[in-house]
Amino acid sequence: MDLRPDSPAAAGRTDTAPAGATPAGATPAGPVARHTFETRAVHAGRDDLAALGVHAVPIDLSTTYPLPDLPAAALALDAYAEGELPDGSAIYGRLTNPTVRRFEQALAELEGCADAVAFATGMAAVTACLLAAAARGRRHVVAVRPLYGTTDHLLSGGLLGNEVTWVEPDGVARALRPDTGLVMVETPANPTLAELDPAELAAQAGEIPLLVDNTFATPVLQRPATSGARLVLHSATKFLGGHGDVLGGVVACDADWAKSLRQIRFATGALLHPLAGYLLLRGLATLPIRVARASATAAALAARLAAHPAVARVHYPSIGGALVAFEPTGDPMRLVGALRLITPAVSLGGVDTLIQHPASLTHRVIDDAARAEGDIGPRLLRLSIGLEHEADLWADLSAALDRTNDSA
């Protein structure tokens, strides 16, 4: 599925297991077989199932757990409050969950990180990162637009007591301060699909942790941790789940940041639901195939859109992916209304194709100046390509474009 030559999904790659990481169920002392990305996507988080005598991942829906040894439970609770994962009873469903833990370990492996921490939503994950930085006495954030609209809103509004400095990609180093806790970027960016170089940004950030929102690319197309990012964030609702039926967020990171994020999660109660953990782990198994298929269709549609007289601009990232942004010459609202197969809806990364108008929806919560800075124009539309046949999708798009162009 060679979507780019250096993709971790490239055929024959065997370096998917990060140093020091242990897949769910494997013992640290035992050898861990290294396989291609596609194979690990299927088996990560499931390596112990045969030994357990089961084939499907068990779902633990417990909200509380028996405590036969109260002194041990008290010590374990202290450890949970410090962001650790002690052996023994899980005590309470808000602290940890074995099904969720399988998903965390699997995603960490695929992103090339030591650990991962899962949350109820992507915005809960963003919030935890900001709170963890603030807890270290670093409330200042350096960020590059565009970001997901609600992330931008959270930063710009100072709702968590943080302060943000918005910069161009080459201005990160100059904006750093003694109280800077994070550098935050998204690449490809939502919704323009603008691309940034994580390695160059990590070099500018120096010792300040770089957070890369990798929702659009997924570890199939890029793994920012291998380029120096300390935190790799996903709205797991999107491609990781892949079917539009589960909410979640996750941050892949090193052990130190994982401990800090679990401390925040312990106090705020934003743990991913175990059923969501099960669905997200199931989603990882088909992630490489879904991304490859949708990306191939997206690339073809981007080329067709660029050649259509009713399209002024097309945005498609060099690394590929299932997202296409474009600006019609006519009224974007009328165009969306003329579609019959493609669904007008927010979100992305599912098996069916969605279209939305960012200025009215995902980025409505930010002001006009912020949208202009992020190049989010009033005609911009964002397509999330699903698994339908390319011919059917193009027939729907071209017919709508023709009708819009005729009426302009």
C-alpha cells in the first residue's frame, strides 16, 4: 500500500514496535516478534488471546472491583492518583480498565511510542494535555493555525487559564518563553490539509514538548514521534474507530507524559468507556486497509476536482490521505444541497463519504480573523472520502458541480 516511500506501512517494514514497549499480554522478558505495520495493526493488543483461550477481545464493563486486601487497595489508590498503573485490583472503573488498556498499548505500538492514554473524546484528550502542562507550571502554548476549530477555541478563549501565541511555522523558536509548556500543531491541518514538518518543528521547540495532532494522517501515513514529537494526539472518533459509531481520544507519548496524563484523567474522570475501547481496538485492525482504499479514491477525486471548471482550488496533502478540501466557484451551500450520495455532516474518517462547510460548522466557533489566518475561506468545503466506489462518488460530485455551475 506504499502511499509514500517512507511510510511505516511500506511493504516489508519490520520496525513497528517502539523501543521499550510491550504489546498487551506479552511479558517484558520474552521476545516480541516484529512484523509489518499491517500485521501489527491486526495483532497489537491481542497477543495474549490464544493463551487466554479466547479469540475476541474480552470487554470488561465493571464499574467497581472486589477489594479482598484493603491495605493493598489503599496503596494502589495512592499509585493511581500519581498516574501509575499498579498491579492488583483496578478498584474503580474511572481509574483504569483492561479493555481500554489494550487499545492504549496497541495505539502506542503503532505510533512508535512507549505508552498511550485514552480519553472519552478527542477534546478531553486536548484538555488533559493543556492541564498537564499547566500542572508543571507552564501555561503558555505556542501554536500554528489552522487547528481543529474547538481546539483553537479552547486555546484562544483561555478557558483553562492558558495563554497562547499564534505563529507561522518558522516562528516557533522565537515565540518560546520560560513558561511555555507545549508547541501544538496539526498536520495535515483541519480543514485546509496544510502540511508541516514535524522534525523541523521539533528542532525549533527544543526541550519544549511538541504535540502533533495526527488525526488526519493516522500512523498509517506518518508517525510524528519518530520525528521528535513528544505527544501524538488523535480524535479516535475518526479513522481509528472508522465507522462513525464511537467517541474517543488518545494521546501516544513517552512514559513521563503518560503518567502526567493519567493523573489528570484520575482527577477529571475522562476515561474512555470500555465498550469504546473495544470498538477502537477493533478499528485498528482494519485501519491500514481503510486508509489505503480511501486515500486512493481521494487522490483520484482530487485530480478530477482540479480539472473541473466549477472548482477554483483543490487542497490535497502530499502524503496522501482520505481528506480533500476544495473551493467551488459557485455557492458552496447550494453545491452541498445538490449532492445525493455524499452525506452533509461533520466528522470524518468513516466508511461513508461526508462533506461539510468548515466556516459554518467545525470552525464557526473561531472568529473571522482566526479563520482568515488559517486560510479557511467562505467557499471552502471539506470532503472525507469513505469506501464507496470512486465512480459513484464522482458521479454525485460532478452532477452537483454542473448544476451549481449552470445556476451561477
